[in-house]
Amino acid sequence: MANVKATIPKGTRDFNPTQMGRRNYIFDTIKKVFKKYGYQEIQTPTMENLDTLTGKYGDEGDQLIFKILNSGDYLAKLGTNLTELKSQNLTPKISEKALRYDLTVPFARYVVQHQNEITLPFKRYQIQPVWRADRPQRGRYREFYQCDADVVGTDSLLNEAEFICIYDEVLTHLGLQDFTIKINNRKILTGIAEILGKPDLIIDLTVAIDKLDKIGFDGVTTELLNKGFSANDIDKLEPIILLNGNNETKLENLKAILNSSAAGLQGIEEIYTILNYLTSFELQNAKAELDLSLARGLNYYTGCIFEVKTNQATMGSIGGGGRYDNLTGMFGLHGLTGVGISFGADRIYDVLEELNLFPANAEQSTQILICALGKAEEIYGLSILNLLRKQNIATELYPFGAKIKKQMQYANDKQIAYTLIIGSQEMETGKFTLKNMETGEQQQLTIDEVLSKI
């Protein structure tokens, strides 16, 4: 058999034990806060039916869905000449399933399929991988995790306010001290399109505005002009999306600008309501800021939208979300509103690593390494090993046969906090040498004293 080169597909990654410890630290922190706010975990399959996913993300999104070939001799079932088919016509004939593109559409499918089993409002969280056939580049992968929380079955804006609190609490627990939660409302953007006299171009408007950070206002202008907006429209738009001042000032100015748009005024009122809710909560580090350039490219958002950015590192958004009406309507269950957020775990990881914010114990698995200096000591150490593990202390016993220097190196490489050395003297006295591997301090302690210290 020919040798196969050991590689993985582009856009995917292996994670070593240190990385997994740090990733789980992020996931566990997020889960703990989700649960605190009443969210319950679900999981959905890695693959969905292809027709569940297509048509939900726009034309660009549909092209990024990873399709799965049907099993068996799928070509024999075509019954037609392949040269007569274009690729978009061929796909449904040879692929009925696909890897999930995100967690939101599978969640909508889940709610409809299990509508008789769930209690509304239904609050769920989900931390699972998703796949996109995107061009791999720094910070953009074909396989990555999403950490989502959504609530469906209630239009209360208290949920939006609590999501801001969740972002604040999670990121504060992770050690970030300076971050901004940007908020806007798609109804305000609808109002802007209306006063420009282009309500039918609302999607083109939001898609262009959503790229402001990447291509600047000149780039947005070029894109809008190509989509049917006039130079006069651009002149009206620029002072709106670049409004300065605090939240109150921006909202008061918007009231005057959008006074002829019922949708725009409703969006302004919703922002007021959310900010008023926040006065009853004590945000620790987050700054809630109205940003009229925030659009969120996905078409299914209908109300308040969020995006989170850290001010401590150069990074894109590390979280985002918003309210969507009738997302479940795609599957036949109409009139069910919802709102959700997502944490960008991979970007958060990069930020914490850059700022050196991971705690030492995030990557630590073993707390104590028992080092036996002889075969008899190894046998003696088994009872200590068993005792420590019964006390839920992660413990290893290094197999006899290696020199003590090698055993100590093993402890250092694995960042084990303590070593417990057992020699003939320790067996006779019942006092063991406990070494702190970080400070080098050594103490002679009984097992009970070891337990108390650890």
C-alpha cells in the first residue's frame, strides 16, 4: 500500500491538548452564563436535508453550503445525459443532504418539528461546529464552532436587554475589560430606505452598509450607486449613518430625520425601550452604543441587531445577532418571533491569547504527578493514586523505569502543578516530598496534609 501524506483539508484544524483546554475554558464560561439566564442546551445533527438549508442565506450563502453526495450509484439514478445538466440542476439529483451552515436555521427546523413538545417562550443554547465552503484565510475557516443562544415565542424586548447583559457577563468573566456592544434596528434601516424613496432596495442598502468597516464609505457609495441609488441619495445617507454623539443625541436626531416613517419611528422606540431596561441592570464593562452603520448582512433580521467588538485588540466582531420575525415560517409555522445571539469563539480565543488572558489552569489536566523511585515504591504509590482520585484530584503515577529528571520534565511539559515523590524513606516515615513545580518549593507532608494543601 502506498504511503498517504498526513494532511487535513484546507480550512480545518487539529487542536492540541493545550488548545483544547483553552477552548473548553471559553465554552464552559459561555455555557455557565447561558444556564444562569435560563437557557437549555439542545443539539441538532451535523447534516440536514439540503432543502432545509437552501434558500435561507441568500445566493452567496447557498453557494457556500457543503453538499453530501448520495450513497450508492447515484449517477445511475439520473436517467439523463450529464452534458445536458448545469451544476445547479445536477446538485439536487445527486445530493439530498448537506453539512449545516449555521445553527439558526436548524434551530428553526427543530422548533417546528418539536412544537408540541416545547414550552414557549423557548430558550435554547447550542455549541456545535458548522461548515462553510469558503475560501480559507486568516481568521476564516471552513469548519468552526458557533455558540448560539435564542429565545422564540415572545416579542418582549427584555430579551434583547438580557442578551446585552449576557455578552457583558461572559466577556468580563473571560477577562476582557473594554468592549462595545453595538446596537441598531432593521426598522430604522427600513425607515432610511423609505425616506430615500427606495423601500424596494432595502436589502441592497443593508448589504452595502454592512461592509462599511471593510470598504469605507467610498466603497459603500460605489456599491449603492451600482445598485440604483442616486448621488442625492448618498448625500442624504452619509450624515445619517455617520451620526455622532451619545445614544440620546443620536436617537433625538433620528426622530427628526425619520418623522415620516412609521417603521423608522418604531425602531427608534424599540431602542429606547432596550436602553431603559438596561438602566435596571449593572453592566460591568460593556458599553452599549447605537451605531447606525450596523446592518448585519443576513436577510432574516427584522428588529434589533447586535455586534460586539473588543477595544483591546485589533479584531473584527466577536459576537452578533438580532431579532427575526417568522423565521419558522420557512417550515410552515408562521407568526413565531425570536431573537438570538452568537459568540465568535475562535476570534475570542485569538483575543485572549494575544492579551495573555487565559488562566494557567485552563490548560491543566493533571494536578499531581506521583514519582516513584523504585518498583516497591510504584506498588506503594498505587494506593495513594487511588486515594487522590477518589477526592476528585486529577492524578497520574509515572510508570517506574525512568530517571527522576525525566519524570520532572514530564510534569513541566504537561504543566502539572505538583509532584509527589515516593522513595524508601517516604515509605518508612509516611511523609512524602510534595514539590510545587512553579516555585520549586518542597515540603515533607503526610497524605492528609497533602489533601488539605491541594
